[in-house]
Amino acid sequence: MTAHVQQVADGTHLVTGHHVNWVILKDGDAVTLIDTGYPGDRRGLLESLAAVGAAPEAVTAVLITHAHNDHLGSAEYLRAAHGTPVLLHPAEVPHARREFLQQASIGDVVRNAWRPGVLPWAVHVIRVGGTENHPVTAPEPFPAEGPLDLPGRPVPVHTPGHTDGHCVFHLPDAGIVISGDALVSGHATSRVEGPQLLPDFFHHERARALASLDLIAALDGDTLLPGHGPVHRGPVRAAAEQARDRAS
């Protein structure tokens, strides 16, 4: 599968791989990569960098919304091969090292197998390496609060619930919120289209995930780039409110 690269703003690209997204922020020859897809997305990841005119060694840093296998897939590869720093919220650093795992278990999947789309999704996850173990050997916490001194000047915003250290990334000047799995616009296990929370069994703490929608709603923006589903255009506040309404 070839990853689909969509330019959503100047220097900002949403890339869709195997039912998961990552984001490329480009400034001149330098790049910030936000998330990396599944392990099986590595070829698509490298092709997406080439499509925007960037080499892997041009990636200044990899920012991870959260350390699930479908977002962490090639982070250690880039760190080991090119010395690329992998940055996360401090609470997510031990998760990336796999000191613990806050991820839907096989038991969770089995208990939810009756839901439409769950079994085909589970088979897909196995095929693209979603059950493999790819810890990041030396993940690093964000160096400071506020905008990061990286291409795109992304601002991490802690949005716990999906995992303890989940973060979204705000691009205030562009009016863009990169929302990871805190707010998505679709998923293989959902029959709903548009802004929504993932099904409950994917969240480490559903109540905190629901509360984090308020944090997202407070961000100024009119473009949402989710970890799953297509780009969503419209006020981010309204998207977060719609997700909250659907969840309740």
C-alpha cells in the first residue's frame, strides 16, 4: 500500500497509511514528523517523506501523540538509523520504553468482537505489525512548555485519557490541531463519520478522555488532523462538542 499524502496548509501534510495517519511539518529542507504509523507502514512513511521532498535524515524530531503501536511503529527505526530524537510528554516516555502498556489487550478485543468491524480490524492489525513490540530505546520528554523550536512550531497540549501522556499538537498560526487519538473523524471499528471519540475499549481512562475534549475545544483552529479518519474542516470547538455529544 502506498501512503496517501495530502497537503492541508503551507508546509503541513496529512499522510494516511494502513488506517492510521501521521503528519509532516516542513520548513525549508527540515521536517518535523508527528507519529509514524504501524511498523508495517515504514515503506509508506519513507515514501511520504520523499513525496514532500524530504530525506529521513532531514527529520529534525519525531513527536509522538501517544505510544500505541500504530503511532510508534517506526520511531525507534528513525532514532537508531539517523539519530532522530523521539519526543513525548513526560508521562508517555516510560510508555514508549514499554515499561508498561496502556493499550487494548487481546481480551479487550475478544470481549468486543461482536461489534461491527472489530474482527476485520484485528486481523488487519496483526498483518501490519500492530502486535509487535517496538519500544523506543531512548525517548525524551518535551524540552520545555510552549511552542517547540522545530519546523512548524507545534505546541504540545496534554490531553490524557486515551493514555496517561497523550498529547495533541496545536499550530496556532495555521489554525490546525493535530489530535492523535484524543479526537478522531473515523475508524475501522466505527460506523459513524465525523468527529468522535474512539470506542470505549481503546481508552485507558474513558472519563479523562472525555474531559480532554474540553481542552481541545479551547484551542483556536478550524482544521483538525486526527490520528484516524480524514481531515475535518470547521471550528475545532464544534468538533470537540460533537464528539462529546456522541459519546454521551
